[in-house]
Amino acid sequence: MKLIYNREKLARSFGMVATVAPKTGHKPALQNVLIDGATNTLTATNLEQSISIHVVPIESIGDHKLLVPAGRM
């Protein structure tokens, strides 16, 4: 598994997606952003609304999914 993104584009897209993820709640998994290497998307939801943004990687090897805490970037 290997992902390489343009830092500025990833940070901007991550910031937009992370606004939907709840800060607190009963389901800790919702406080994350899903990075899907197979579809090259960033996705977040709060079960009422969701957002998904396509980000073109510089390099992507393998199909993978990764949850990153929304407050991380």
C-alpha cells in the first residue's frame, strides 16, 4: 500500500470533507475521514449528511482504505 498526494490539494480537500465529521458522538468511527485508494476519494459523514471529494494522487499502489481522524490536518 502506497499513496502519494500533493500536500496542498490533499490538505484543502481534507479540510472541506472534515467539516462534516462530528467532533464528538456515540460512534467514534464517524469522527474520521475515509481515504479510499481504490476510488481516490475522501469521505466523511455525520449520518445526516455526507461529503465525498475525488483527489488525484501523484502515485497510488494497491487498493486500500484508511481512516484518519478529522482533526488531524
